[in-house]
Amino acid sequence: MENQTKEFIILGFSNILEYQHFLFVFFLILYVITITVNIFLITIIQCTRQLHKPMYFFLGNLSFLELGYISVTVPKIIIDIPRKRKSISFNGCITQLFFFTFLGATETILLSVMSFDRFLAVCFPLRYTSIMSHRFCFILAAASWVLAFLTTSFPIIWISQLYLCSANVINHFFCESAPLLKLSCSNPYFRELTVIVCASSVILSSIFLTMMSYGFILRAILRIKSINGKWKAASTCASHLFVVTTFYSTAFAMYIKPTASEGSLNKVMALFYAVFTPLVNPFIYSLPNKEVKEAFLFLTKKKWF
């Protein structure tokens, strides 16, 4: 049947019915905290002149991405948990799939752009300010969004035109490419190869650029003679390196080899990069960051005193 499916049934976490109330509270608290923390970080960056730097400009873009990234999936999960029939329309499913994939691809590219920013800061500290001008930062951020849109549009359009079999049950907690493609009647090798090629063009190229940037960063740090100098240079990259390692590894496992991620394992990996990443990223970037802490204390004192 060519797109005759009116709606899809989302299995979600129906295999653990006894924990539905716990899951509802868990996802609700997680969503509220994620939204609050990311908005809070964006506000601090916007309201503090000392944070009007390229690093925090990209961090603000990342937090904005996280707001959309988690809002595409979690509100629907929260609404569906109390329902006996967890369904989503065909158009709603494709829309959710598009925005989730688009925002995920944008974050992947933006993380590689942030690694390029750290490369310039460590390897070319004297020329860093002149190179990373406000205009150049805006171009890099805009290019990330445009490139992600162009890269994800074709596979999503292709998926929306697939021949679907009679089964309309998605073994996942939201519409994602791998479980959705399993409902197609087309050749499984061809459809999975298409996903792998499209995902590889974004994920692998971003990983390559990130690794190349950190290769130059490592070489520059090893050339620094003082221990304090090495620690200071390394500390500026530690948070970003932890984030890209977590995000790239789960995204790589999910999209480069979709057949290896099925059922419960599929859902666990999706939880990491779709739900937990938007939550922990602001904490990873802000808690160890002295400038963010000082900006928070300054705004707090300014408000209350």
C-alpha cells in the first residue's frame, strides 16, 4: 500500500505497564528541567556582555537547538503515556521524523563547528578574535542549519513516499527512521543502505572534522612547556570533547548500522541522544565554566540588590 496508512500505533514503553505512572512523572520532570536550564543558559549569554564571544555564541545556538530537539519528542511521549491507544497520524509522524532528524543533523554539524572554534582558540590565540568575527560566527551557524536542512530533506521525502505494508505498529517511543523503515515493503537492503549513506554524509564528515581539529589541538598542547598552560588549554576543550564523544557515539551506533539497534536496545540508545543529551549538555558546559558562574552571580546580585 502506498502511504494508505492513516495512522501509526506507537508501542512506546507498553511492555512495562506497571511503571507508567513513574515514566509519566520522570519524563515530565526531565522535560521541565531541560527547558528551564537551556532557556536559563541562553538568557545568561544574551544578558552578559562578557559572554558575547564566539564560544558562547555557538553554545547559545546549541541550547536553542536542544529546546527544539527535546520538544519534538518528549511532549508527545508525556501525552501518550496515560493513553491506552498511543497513536500518531501519518502526517504527524513524518513531521516529527523530519524535525527530529533535521535538528539532530544541525547539532551534529554545529558540534564540529564548535571544535573548529576551539582549534582556532588554542592554535591561533593571537589571531582568534580577528578570525572569529561576529559575521563569521553567524555564517558558520547559518551554514550548519542550511546544510542540515539540505542533507535531511531528501531521505525524509523518500521515506514519506515508501510503499508501506499492512502493519502500522512502530516499536519505538517516537517516529524515527530505523523503526519506520521496517514497515516498508521495499527491499530492506536498499532502504537501509539509503539511511546509512545519508547519515554517513553528516555524521562521519562531522566526526572527521572534529577529530582533525582535536588532532591539531593536541599537538599544540604538547608544545606548551608549562603545566599550567597545558591545563588551561585542555580545560577549554574538555566539556566540548565529552559532549561530542557521547552524542557522536550513540548517533553513529543508531544510524550507521540501523539493523544492530532493534527493540529495547534501539529505545535505550535513542533515550541517550534524544532525551538525556539536551538535559546534560547545559550542565556540562556551564558547571565547570568560571565565566558562566560569574555571569550567573552577577545577574543574581544585580536582580536582588
